[in-house]
Amino acid sequence: MYRKTKHIHFVGIGGIGMSGIAELLLNLGYTVSGSDLHSSAITTNLSRLGGTIYQGHRGEWITGADVVVTSSAIAAANPEVVAAREQFIPVIQRAEMLAELMRLKKFGIAIAGSHGKTSTTSMVSWLLARAGLDPTIVVGGKVDSLGGNAKLGQGDFLVAEADESDGSFLKLSPVVEVVTNIDLEHLDYYRDLDHIKETFLQFINKIPFYGAAVLCLDDQNIVDLLPSIGRRIITYGLNPQADVYAENIFFRDGRVHFIVKKGGAELGGLDLAPPGRHNVYNALAVVCVGLELEIPFGVIAGALRTFAGVQRRMQKKGEVAGVTVIDDYGHHPTEIRATLAAIKEAWPEKRLVVLFQPHRYSRTQALFKEFLTCFHQADVLVMTEVYAASEEPIAGVNSRVLLEEIKRHGQRNTLYIADIGTMAAELPPLLQDNDLVLTLGAGNIVKVGEELLLLLDQRHQ
């Protein structure tokens, strides 16, 4: 980055994606400031690293900044954005700053897709670290194995999660890309599924002629793009037509085991701590990236075997009095189905109690029909009100209406609790020995599981 840019200000610095970039810039010696509505462990950590963090949004917070970075969640009317434009200070998207960081390294690896980005990015990062390549890492989640969501490495590679939500991932220029899947999502930005597919096609065709796109051959929306792709591709999946594919998948002791083949030849076995068929796909993508970088399969298998997972991705929070609590970030119907299936495969003997908090009114409205049947593997479904995520309510779109329709589509044993603040206290009478409670959603539903564990512990002391 041109060194006349010395002071970088982030609006919404407490977000998981924004904070990772801010942390890297602090480690590179830049002056970093930022604002967020609430203080958190993330903002506290950035302060500890030398960042200047403000609570709330005010125009004067940008004083002295050479550039202002925003996420897709920040409105144009934000006072800091308005002040920056009035002072002719450049206002850029998060992805543009990430692209600048990627240019500092010889090779960028970007992981995109509607689902599985964070887990796959984390796995790739862990693989490169275990292979001795010392990568720079920016992930959209806290990776237990890596101790956070960002790391400045001295090696040639930068591994980053590529966020497609507002199309800004087109600003990135990686050498290797992964596209895990393409699904109907982010309809506040995209017109329809065709628009989403067109944007992913642009992303794939941006890689240089010497690069490679790693693509899931089991995803029909990706397959639809294949005739229009003009770059080298490496495919993976459960389909034996893929370049790299899995066979003999089975689940044991909360882990998933399978055989990996390439071109019909067996490479070896893999076993993963994060359970679920969707993590088989994620791991296959990692195998493809590793082989592309000429990392031996034995090293790849060893790294995946020791990968501890990502916070808020099927993360075990605790077990008290025979009740296990797991938390997951899933908020799209496709993700919900995959998570529930993974839990049933890993813990078939447990009754599954799902605590779901819909995320955003716009998403709840756009995917209303898809939500109606995605919870069928839940033995009990408890729903609280929509997490607004700064959106204004939409008339007729709420959790009570959604849950009533879910019941009409065959879901048994449902309960609506409007106030998330009372949710944990209302749950103990409903629970049985050997229950598995899953807190599910991209909002603040995670705190319900944590409160529930405390309550159960207090009652059984």
C-alpha cells in the first residue's frame, strides 16, 4: 500500500470481518481507528493492539484519517461516512482494503460461496500453517486452532474469506479460488439467482491464466456455470466425475471418516472433528487447494485431523446435568438442514431441541417458504423474535407468523418465546436427560445457550 496512507479508520470495526483487517493493519504498523455501536471482546482486543476505538458514530471520529473503510452493513447516511465525503476522504468497501492486503503477498487464496466459507477458509489456513507456509489469514470467524480470526504471517500466501453479500468480492485478485456452492441469498443486493450466478462467474473468470478455481461439482448452480468458465478448474464432491472425491463416508464418536480419491486412485483416509456431510465437502476443497500447492496428502490429512473447528460453527458450549449445548451460526435454510443433519448423524441417540432466532426481516421474508420445512429433523423447535441487524420491521414478517406456518407444514413440538431475555429461564422444564440443545442463528441467540448452562449448573449443585 502507498505509504502516504498512514491512518485508516473503520466504521463498524467490531464486525468479525472488519476487525480481522484492522488487526493486520495494526500489525503492519498503520495507525488504525474505528467505531462501533457497542464495545466487545473484539474492540477490546483491537485497543490492546494499539487501535483507537470509539463507541457510537460521530463525524469527528474520522479526524486525521487518510481513508475510511466501511462494511456492507454501514449506511451512506452514517455520520462518519458523510463527514468523510464532505472532507474528500476516500470511503472504500472492506473488500477493497482486503484486496490491498492481498497485493502485499505473492499469492492470494480466496474462499467464496453461499455456505461453508468460514469453515473452509479456516481449514485452508490451518493446513498452510501446519505445512510451514506461515500464511497471512483473514477469516470471518474465530478459529480455535489459530487463536483468532486474523494473523500476519511472513510467508507468500494470504488466505481470505471472500464475502459475496454485496458483490464487492470482485475487487479481490486471488491466484487460487474456492467456490463451495451458490444459493439464493442476499436478496437485498442481488436481483435473483441468475444475478448471483453471473457475479460468481465474474469472480471465477477474474483469476489469472496461471491460477485455478476449485469448484464443487455436486452443486448444480456451479455446474450451470462450467461452460462459461475460461480458467483452469479443479472439481471436488461425492460425484466420481470430480477430480477429487470422497467415498465410504461414516460417522463414529462425533467424527466423520471417509476415503479420498483423485482420478480413481485412492489418496488415503481422512477424519474430521467437525461432524457432518457438509464438512466432508469443505475438507475436499481443502485437499484440492493443498494438492494445488504441492502439499503432500499425508500433511493435508494430518492438518485436517487436528483441526479444532471455528467458534459458532457447531461449537460445543458445554454439558450440564445430561444436557449438551451446541451453538451454530446457521441462519439460511440450506445451512439449517445441513447442521441438523450433521447433529443427527453425530449424536443419533439424543433428542434435538433447536432454539432458533431468524436473522433480518428481509431474509425471513425472501426465504419464508424455504424455512417451512428445513427444521424437520428437530425434535423440539423453540423460536424467538427476529434479530433485526439494523433493519426496520416489515409488516407481517415475524417469528410468530413463521412458526405458525412451520407447524402447518408438519413440524411437531413447537414453542414461541417472544423475549429472548427470558428464553433460558423458560427452558429447563422442557428439557430431558440426554437432550442436545442447539442455539441457531446469526444474531445473539448464542447467549441463551450460555445462560442455560449457568442455570442448569446452579440447579444441580
